[in-house]
Amino acid sequence: MEVNEDRLNSFMGKMIGDVGAAMSASLMLLGDKLGLYKALAKGGPMDSAALAKATGTAERYVREWLSA
């Protein structure tokens, strides 16, 4: 069976995009449940330490969430 490289590359690009979107959706849900978005809306721009303090969460995990 011959593999069509163009179709394979197109499929792989779509699959990677879909996986990235799924990961972003879970991070959005996490940010909502932890109150990260509300804290940012209320307090304006802040770094990971300030956001963690405002929400009562661990700074390291907030830093990772922000970088994503």
C-alpha cells in the first residue's frame, strides 16, 4: 500500500492541533475552578506569586498554568 505523504501530513497537522486544543480546554477549566481568571480580572496583571497568594494556590503550579 502506498502512503500519500500530503494526506498524511495534513492529518498529522490536524491531529496535533486537536490535541493542543484539548489540552488548552482543560487548562481553561482548571483556571476557572481555581478562581484564577476572577483574581486576574479583579486585581489586574500580576505575577505567579501574587496570583497564587490571591487564590490560595501553590505558586509553582500557578506559574506553570500561566506559562501554558
